[in-house]
Amino acid sequence: MLTWDDFNLKDDPFGVAPPKDEIIWADRETFRTELKNAIRRSLLSTPSRIVACIWGDWGTGKTHAMTYFSRADVLKQLITEMNLKATLLPISIQIIFPMGNILDTIYLEIIEQIGVGRIIKALEKLEETDTIRPKEVLVRDVSKYMDVRVAEAFVTLKGQKPFIFQRYLSMTATSAELRKLGIARGISTSTDKIRTISGILKLLTGTMASRVFIWFDDLERIGDSPGKDIFEFQHFIRDLLDNVPKKLVLFFNMTMLPGEKVEDRLAYLGDAISYRISDKITVGSLTKEEFFVYVSDLLRSFRIRPSNGESDFFPFEKSALDSIFSELKRNQIPLVPRNVNDTLSSALSRAVNDVEKRDPTITKLFLEQNYNEIFKGLFQRARKT
């Protein structure tokens, strides 16, 4: 029975979700360049903005892009390439668009990803002085970044144990707890949430971050949300941009349904948001050339040892890959990374588990002999969508 070593691979290169610690783009260079340029413009521009990254089909790599461009090392390299004299890095927040309780879920997700510790550090940076200042002076300084009511609560909570601050921000502190601290009431209304988030973002960009990036992944789900939730999200985004006019960048990742136009999904955002979108990045299906480069790049990144006379596509014969490409097109399966990964992973799995197979090469004949096992699942899922 064959092992991964026989295929000269550490593991399956075509896992549907690439590992987060791997920086593998596999010939998505055009897309990568477009998105990188949009981020560059954001780093060079002070006003807050929205970047809409919109894909034509499901599985083209939007989540991978979000993960990649949220990495501190990637952002640092980008800043270095631009010769920016930035001592502070951006903070990146990743949010999968929720299916319900949209406003509360987004609010809590932002709070949890920023973290109380980071907020306390930002407040402490305002205190970096040789003299001890009265509480009212610190409140005045913090109020430069946020509503005075929020500033008063933050300065009070800063001197408490972090878990108390966390309970206040996560809306779980009781009225009795807050009154004991001299805080009139907690965070409950939509206005409270936008006021709090806006204040935190301005505090961070004023003390310890050059920008704040917020990614909204799977934003196409907004079309399945109740009208009330859509309305609240529209107002949240509009108010966030109004209250944080500088150094905030929002990324919207969407997947278009078959036959759907970009405008169909953007309509759910409302004119006030749609008009503020600065970039629309559409990524299409892989061409045949891109398909081959995509496959060879992924295989190369999983090699155990340098190839010794093997082709760039080993363990696949090029004719086998030609056959896979043609079969996906013939069955009208979108040529996107997820579908390619699904097919090639199935072929590798079939080869590894074939007790009678002695030659690790995956040929066109092997694909034909195992056609149902390799393609059946993908075709069934495609018919459902």
C-alpha cells in the first residue's frame, strides 16, 4: 500500500481550507496584486473607506485572502515595500457575517478580537508622563477620542480587574455592579454599541495602531437576513464611518450566486454604504494555464524533497490533469480553487487507499477507472447549488 512518501508529499496539498500558517497563493497573483494595491491605497490615505472584494463563484479564495492580509508579518512586509516610515502596524479584525442577531454579534466579535488588554494598554499610553494626573485630567484626554460618557466609564474601569472591564464591554455586568463603581448604566442600545466601538477604534488608531482593518466575510448572507437586521447593519456601517472618519478600512467579501449581478447584492447595503465603496475586486475562474500553475505551486509547497527527475505535476500525469480540467468544464463545474482542490484531493485519496496500486503516478486511465469515486461527490454538490 502506498504512503505519502511514495508521492513525495508531506500531506494532501489540496485540503479544502489551506493551513493558516502557510502563505500559499498558488497563481492567484492577479487577484493578490489587485487586493494588495487596494490595501496600499488604504495605507496611503487617511480617510476611512470601504473595499469590496467580490467573487463570481463560491470557493475562489476570499477567506484565504482575508486570513493572509490579516497577518502582521504580511502587513509589515507590505509597509516595508512601500517605504512607509510607520512605527505602528495595522490591527486586523476578521468577522464572518452572522446569520442572526447581527448587530450584537458583530459588536461582541469586534470587542473580543480587540481584547480588553489592548484597550488598557492604549489608555496607559495616554498616561505616559512623569507626573501623576488627576482622574478628571485623564478623562479629558480620553475624551479626545470618544464620547465623554464612554471615557468616564473607561477611566473608571481601567483601575479595576480586567474581568470587570470585560463584563462591562460584553454587556454582562449587572446594574448593581456598575452602580457600585459609579457608572450610571451599561451598554445596551445600538447607539451605545456604535459609540463604544467608535471610541475604541479612534483610541487605538491614536495610540497604538496605524489603521484598523475590519473584514466582513460571507457578506452575501445579508440577503437572507430579516429586514430589521439589514436595517441595523446598514446604520451600523454608516454610523461607524461617520464616527471614525480616519484610519478605518472595511473589507466586504461576497460570493455571487449564479446569474446574479454585483448590484443585486450591493442593493442590500443601501445607497449610503454602496456609494462609499472605493474598490470592487472580482476574481473569475481559473484559465487552463492558471489551473496548471495552481496545481504545480501547491504540489511544490508540500514536497518532502526536491524533485529528482519528476515532473512539476507528480504524482499526476499532465494528461490526467488535462482530463480533470476538461471534465470539470464539461459538467459546468466552476474552475475555482475549491472545486479543483476537491477533485485532486479525491484522486489522491483514492490512490493512497488503493491496496493494489504499486505505482504512485496518477494517470488518465486511473481517473477513468475510479471516475465515480473521484467526481461523484463534487457533481452531487454542484447540482444542489
